[in-house]
Amino acid sequence: MNHKQALEHPVFKIISQSAKELDLDCYVIGGFVRDYLLQKGTAKDIDIVAIGSGITLAKQVAKNLPNQPKVQVFKTYGTAMLIYDDIEIEFVGARKESYSENSRNPIVENGTLQDDQNRRDFSINALALNLSETHFGDLLDPFNGVQDLKNKIIRTPLNPDITYSDDPLRMMRAIRFASQLGFKIESESLEAITRNNERIKIITKERIVVELNKILESETPSVGFLLLEKTKLLQHILPELVALKGIDEIEGQKHKDNFYHTLEVVDNISKNTNDVWLRWAALLHDIGKAPTKKFSKKVGWTFHAHEFEGSKMVYHLFKRLKMPLNDKMKFVQKMVFMSSRPIVLAQDIVTDSAVRRLVFDAGDYVEHLMTLCEADITTKNPKKFSKYHNNFKIVREKIVEVEERDQIRNFQPPVSGEEIMKTFNLKPSKEIGQIKEAIKEAILEGEIPNEHDAAFKLMLEKGKALGLKTSV
């Protein structure tokens, strides 16, 4: 079966010509071929396998390309990479791999194309297109990858226990592909992941997070997280989520299963945002519920201050997974901390002052927070569902109205600390903070407008009440 149309980009002819000059065979393999067969658009990265030195081939290709791009060589891995026409092309020599028990870094020897296809993670990633002049575009499919693409199956080329034990990251990749492509993991393969789940411990946190992010970025992330939980991988990676699973019942009173609720929220939010950090906030918004869960005869099940507890847990979770502890983490923390605020608002009559406070506390993230809270409505009661969403609509309208009128977002007090000090001839002191707080509260409560003259007048009144004398 010939697939010349996959190789229409001029770079493939140049690679083919360069290989001929070096008298070696080479193939396009992996994701490029898979995505072409799935009709998923043009790939921006291409993997080339040479039967011989991938580095030598890369240098020859660069010499023959019009702009002669720079070749990056990774000697340790025997690979080289160049960028041409915004396409990242990686070259590697065909290889045979053997693994030791405590590392996913293999011992590598030169090999045949078959050896190279054997070492691939899944049959759908072992597909190769020939780039030789005589067989240009011929498809090599030793493991029925084309059939697996048609049947939407994730399957390892060789024994799954060996494939996953050798490189346990492949367990995460299997689940990520299932989530991204909407494929099913073949049952033998799924059982092998469950059997080998402990092996994930030898994988670096950074690599695990790359796969987690890709699962979170997929159209329906719950597919991936349900598989992570089913195979018991999740307990090694995000035990905070596993702790939410299950329903307790005391004296006939139950609470909802917060694990499945969380996955619903993540799927809901994924319909409205591609922001991976907002999706992380949805994934972690209830993690504080496990440690704060209590039962009392009077009120039943409670999760007091779970948002506060959850926001503290976000820091420890990010640190453990070696995720960025920068503004991204602070954003997720803030979303978790404030995750119930608009819901409380939407249960009641929406007042201007409550909306002002929400905008003041959320700042630039108020839209993100509203998106999270709307996703958090998972009730199956149609009356309740539409009531909440109608109220959220009112909250959103009020935010626009209050924001236009009062400019509360990223609030700067209309009277500065310097002005207070000058007026009352003060050195830095607690009175300045008290006056500023009184002005802020009066603006948020709608007692005075957010403007200098009204704030200055209140400053004088407050100063007088504190026994301060003006210097004028």
C-alpha cells in the first residue's frame, strides 16, 4: 500500500536523496504516520529512522536543504534534530534496546528496522513509511497498527508486561493516547498496566506531569483519569484525588462521591476553556474535602473550610510533582480558595456589595472563577440546574455593571498612604492602615463612590474619630 500523498512536503524528497547519497535506508515512523492515517492534519514534528547513523543523515540533509539549518546533536542518545519550514525533524539510527530493572534508560545497540519497530510503545506508533527512491511511500505495518487505528485500540507490539516494565512511562502514554484519541486500551494491556503500576515510581515527576497535562488538555479528560484510577496509577501520582472516592453513610445520611463529581467538573470546564491551569484548578477544587470531612447529628456531613485546606494542599502537591511554584501555582491556589464564592452568591439575592467584594478578591481572574463555578454545577435536578445557571448569568451581568461603575478590579485606594501621612503629619503607623481599610470597606459596601473627593472626606472623618489632627 503506497502513501506518497503523506510525503508531499519537499523535505521528504531531500531526506530520500540524502539517504541515497549515503547509501542507507531510512523511514518516517511514529506519530507523523499515525496522525496522517487518522487524518489529523499536518504534523509539526517528524521522526526519521535511519538504518545506520541518524546523526550523519541529519548533517547530510541539512547540507542539501536550501537554508542549510543548524543541526543539534544529542550524542548520548545518538539522535540529531533540525528545524526546516517550522517542522521539527528528529533523526535516529535504528536501534535495539535492553533495560535494567531500576531505570527507563535502555542499553542501546544498532539494529534493524524490525528491532526499531519492536521497541516502539504501541502498534499504532510502529507504523513506518519507506523513504527509499524505489519504495517511496510504502507502508510498513508489522503489528497490524492500521487495523488497530480502525478499531480504535491501544496495543503494545510485544508482551505488554515487558513493554510497560521496561519503560513504565508507557503506561501513562497508553492512558494519554486513550484520552486524546478516544481509543480503548486492549484488555491484556490494561491488566498489564494494573500489574505494573508500582513501576511508575522509577519515572521522574517531570515526565509524569507532561503526560498528566496532555490528559488534562484532551477533549474529555475524565477518560484518562478514570483509567489512571482503575489501573491504580493514580494513587502513586495524585493520592489527594483518590482520597475523594467513595460515599460514607451514617444514620441514613450520605454525601456525594467527590471523585466522580470532580471528573464531571473537569469535563464541564473543558468545554469552555483550553487553559490547562484552569483545568488543574477544576481537578483540585475539592481536594480539601477529604481532610475536612465531618459528620454531626445536627447538620449531617460537612466540609468546613475545605477551600482553605485545599489551597494549602495545592502548594504541597505542586512541590511534590516538581511543577512550577510560580504564578501558575498561585493562580490554581486562588481558584481553589475562592471556588465556592460565586456559588454562595448564586444561591441568594445578588447584591452589588457582594459582587464588588468578589471582583475585589478575584481581580483579573474573576472570569476564570465564574467559568470554574459554572462547571461545578453537576446537579441532575433540572430545576436546580437552571436556577443556578440563571443566577450565575445575573452575577456575570452585575460584574460588568459594577465594574463599569466602580472600577474595583485591581483596586487602588483613591487616597494613598502618603496623602494620609501628609494630611495628619504622621509617620508610618497602624492608623494609616485603619483609615485605608475604612475607605476600602466603605467603597465595597457602596457607602461612598470609588473616587478621590468622597474618600478624602471619609479620611478626615475617620482621622478625627481616631483623635488625629490635620497638619493644615
